[in-house]
Amino acid sequence: AQAEYLAAVKAAGRAAGVDLVLNARVDVHVRGGTLEDGLVRAVAYRDAGADCVYPIFCHDEAGIAAYVEAAAVVNVHVHAEAPGLARMAELGVARASYGGSLFRAALKAAATYEP
């Protein structure tokens, strides 16, 4: 159902003359799902027109490499458990996202700041 929705979003963008970049989030790792389930979804989303897949909370190198192999253009969440940016590039990651991490770090710094 999500792949159908993504295809419809891409089609609506094209119909409106807008070239949307669709970063399709694969949430299976958030819910404790398997890598295999995530890869099936990533391929379905890519085939539906997603420009990039975002397997949020997949932080291990083998999993990231599997997504790159299956879906080509992959976005990875920057996290303490994830490889560093240079290693992500070596694995073929096309985009790195910080999500709310920078905001949370700024809040923490502000809360502990003493002039």
C-alpha cells in the first residue's frame, strides 16, 4: 500500500510540473523488524519511484551495504551507533541525515551552559 501511495505522489508531482525528490522512509528497524523485510520494502519503494530510501535506525555496516546493493540510493541516519560519514561514503551511502539530533544536542548544550 505504501509503494502505491509513493507512486501516486510521484505521479501527482509530475502532473503538476513539479520534480519531487521522494525520500521513502523504511521504518521496519524502528519496530524491530528484519533486514529482509526492510529490503523488500526498499526495493518496492524504489520501483514505485522513490528517489532515495531511508532505512531509519539501520546502523550496522552489513545492513547499510545491503540497502545500497538493493536500492542504490540510500539515506542513513547519523547516530553514535552508525559508521562515521567517511565510512558511510565508502559503503555507498548517498545522503546522511541528522534528523533531530542537532536540535537535541543544541538543547542539551543550552541547558548546561554557564556563562
